[in-house]
Amino acid sequence: MTQTIRVADYIMERLARLQVGQVYFLPGGGAMHLNDALGRHPELEPVLCLHEQAAAIAAEAAGKLTGGPAACMTTCGPGATNTVTAVLGAWLDSTPVFFVSGQVKSADLKTGTGLRMLGVQEADIVSIVEPITKAAVTLTDPETVAEVFDQLEYAALSGRRGPVWLDVPLDVQAAQVDPATLRRAKPPVACAQPDISAAVAQTVALLRQAKRPGIIAGSGIRMAGAVEAFNQLIEAAGVPVMPTWLAMDLIEDDHPLYGGRPGGIAPRWANFTLQNCDLLIVLGSRLDMALTAYNHAHFAPHAKKVVVDIDPAEIAKLQMPIEVPVVADVKPFIEALAAAISLEPPPDFSDWLARIAAWRERYPLLQPEHADDSQGVSMYHFTDRLSGLLREGDVIAPGSSGFAAELFLLNLRIKKGQRCFHNRGTGSMGFGIPSAIGACLASGRRQTLCVEGDGGLQMNIQELATLAALKLPVKCFVINNQGYASIRVSQNAHFKLLVGADSSSGLKLPDLSPLCAAYGVGYARIEGHQDLDERLREVLERDGPVICEVMVQVEEPRIPRVMTRINEQGKPESGALEDLYPFLPRAELAEHWPLGS
């Protein structure tokens, strides 16, 4: 006897086979069969958020934590368009997320009519998201659901990963199909894998010649499922590792091979490491502007470079000599390089590692002035103390933009087994709380830490209700810098006029204590450094979600950082990665860069 099911149930079953675990959603009439199918599936957990942007960000975060895939479901029209910021974030950061939307019934679609809208709340979401997805499809024929899902699955999880979108009209959701008779997509013709043997041999030869090698480790390593192979590689090679900010949890800060997180705002010692390399191996990193400080030509200028990226455009954009460009999945390259090194070990780099350790001791981020709390809590001191109290295995999901996230991520010390990520591509405000929800659930409800700015918090404040409903162990430290601190700094620097940056220029932020009470989450407040460890422990040990407001210094300098300076001819000149502000005396800088051969 033929067993038929709804298209909606088939889609949920396919998501379950992908082991997405949770589906983040907000129900709507345009997705009524999809909503019902989600609620009925025994292996999927429906996670109700109170705004579609938050649901989409939570799915994006879950995809980042697990390596994907993750899933988000919305209704039609504004429900679908509300997700676009997170779709963009997943696209830019190569995160595989399945977005599924309801749509008006097939007879009401405006396709081919020349109309702007025919059905109620109709929006052509596929055309909107097509440029920022690997694939986007409106499912018009129920009998093609398996074939279309196959195609979307392949698109999301092959090559450079990314989000996909499946739009399903209401009548198609309800249509009955027989899974046994559905046609399937032909497996894609396997692309010939690039021959990386020559590139691996060249890299081994360059390692044997190097005195000061380094590895830039990007988030592509995790997305490729290559973390274990990467750990084997670095142990065999003995080369210092400089993780990007998006991949900072690939190596703990107290690992003997940790070389710091370099970039436009970074520990001075990390940039000395980068800029003094004579060989740089870049694995799964697109070398974004924040890392290169907008100056490709002066990025590790004395280093021969090996760059491995699955996307040829990311290598082609680099305006610097690349001795060994490798367009390939990073995992087989790492595995092959580790195998080659085990047969032909490189020289001992202990002198180079000792030099890096000496820089680290001489130029710590935490300075004596950060102990002063007369103007409020120092982010440097706060993050140092919080880092010390966090446990191995904790999940850290901070916001993605502005003063709060930047200084927290700059100063955070990663421990073994911790996961930490953010949204590097968009740096969108409002990322923190929904990101923590997605990360916490995807991790099996491990303790999850969120650090969010007081302005960014308001972008998705409604998700405090989601935290309370799910009783998640999320501790969110809200950095109260009285508004949009980074905007205020730039407006003061360039225009001497504040517009929409703080309470004096039109920004009104609510009192968080009664707000937290209304939502049913815990509240705490930190105003100074006294008994800081004890106050932080109290927050971390409380059951359920807690919002802890931290009253920080409003204009604490973000240093060390690349800064434009006026040269001897009186013209502005971009700063160099090795020469961070506050500038060292020229004689002192010369001790550390450039090192002689």
C-alpha cells in the first residue's frame, strides 16, 4: 500500500536527516503546514523566537558552532524579508543554513503578471536572497520536492559553504506525495580534485628553509571538518599559529604554539610575530581588511606565502606575491602536509618561539592604568578577570560590532575546549542574544556567555523572553557605554557633532533592571573593580539566564591599533601592522622590526 505524506512533512524529515536538531522559527499563516509538520516531527526541536531576524541569527550561530547545517523557518512576506541580515551574515561567513519560508498559494503567485503583488503578504523572496545564497528556489511542483532538496543540500554543503533558501507555496506544503516514488537529483559529477602534491612539496621545502614561519588559521578549517588534522599538523610542524578572530577557538591562548591574534587592533606582540615571519602559511582564511589593515603590500612583507582557499576569487584579490597559491579544500591539504612533515620533519623553531614568548611578556595587553576604575569599569580589566573565571568547554557568543565586542574579543583568553565565534562578515548589531540562544542549544545547553553593547542589545531585546521561556544557561554581560560608543568616537573625531549617538543627541535607552524583571530574566549590575571576581562568580553560578549590566568607561582608548599618522611631508599616512598606536620610540621599534635574516 502506498504511504503518502505532506510535502511539509517530507521537508522536515530531510532536515532531521541532516541532524539540524533545532529549527528556529516564528509561525505564520503562510507557513501553516510547515509549522504543523515541525511540531509533529519527533527529532526536531521547534525553537520559537519573537522576531524572524533573531530566529535567523540563532540558526546562523548554530551553524557556526556545529559547522552546519542549521535551519530557520518563516512565513511569507515580511516574515521572510526580516531574515535577510542573517542570510547575508551566513553568506559572508560561509555558514550553511537552510532557510525555509511559506508562500502564498500557487494560484496567487504574481509570477509573469507584471504585478508587484497578487497574493496577501506576497513577496518574491527568492529574487531578494538569490545574490546572497548558494541557491534559492520556489517549489512549484510537489513531485520535485526531493530533487530540489537534494540540489539545495549539495549547494549548501559543497565547495565554499553557505546558506540556501526553499520557498514553499501554501498549497504545495499541503500536497500529498509518496516519498518512494519521488524523483531524486542525479548525484553531481564529482569534480576532479586538484593535484596538491606539488604545492605540499613546495610548502615542505619552504618550511625547511624558514627560520621564522607562521600559520594563519582561519574559520575555513572548522567548516572543512579539519580541526583534528590541523592539530596534528601544528604539533608535527612546531610552527606558531595565529588564528583569525573568527577562528580564535582553534587554539588556546596558553598553547606553546600560540602566536597571538594579529590585525588592525591587536596585541603588539602578535603583530610583531606576523610581520617578522619569513614564511606565512594561510589556511582557510580570506585575509579580510581588518586583518591586513587595508594594506596587502605590507602584510608580512618579508614572508614567502602559501595561501590555501577553496574560493579562487579570495586568492585573486590579494595584492601581494603568493609563492604557492592553492585553490582547494583546506582539509586534504592539511592532511597531506601533516603526512609529509611526519616523513620529513622541519627544523626546530624553538628560538623563534622563544622570541615570540619574550615579546608577549614585554608587551601585554593589560596595563597598570587598566586597574583604575575612577571613570568606570575598564573593558581590559573586566575581560581579563572574566576570562580567568570561565571554564574549559564554555561557549562564548559575543555581539559582533562596536566598542563592546571589539575590546572583549581583543582581550579574551581562550581556554581548551571553549568555542567562541561572532559574525565577522556583517558585524551586525543585535547579534548577541539570538546568537547565544542558537549556540547554547546547538552545544547541548552548555554554559554560554554573551557580551553585548547597550545599544546592540535593544536590536533584539524581545529575545529575553525566549531566554526566559527556555531557561537557558546564558549569562549576558551588557556593556553600558551610554549609547553607540564607536559612533560617538568617530563623530567626535571627524565632525565635532553628535547625531543619534547618545542621550545628548537623540538616543534614549531604557533602564534594564525593570525591563529584565518584566521579561523574567535575572539582573545584576557591576559598577567598579572592587570584588569583581566575586561579583562575576555570582552571575556565572546563578541558574538560568542573567543579564549583568557593566558600567564601563565611556571613552576608554581602543589600543594597540593601527592609526593613520602625519608623515614628514605633512601628509596622512596609513599605519603599519608592526607600528601600532601608541607608537613606540623609533629605536625601540627597530629592536623588533624588521629582524635580520
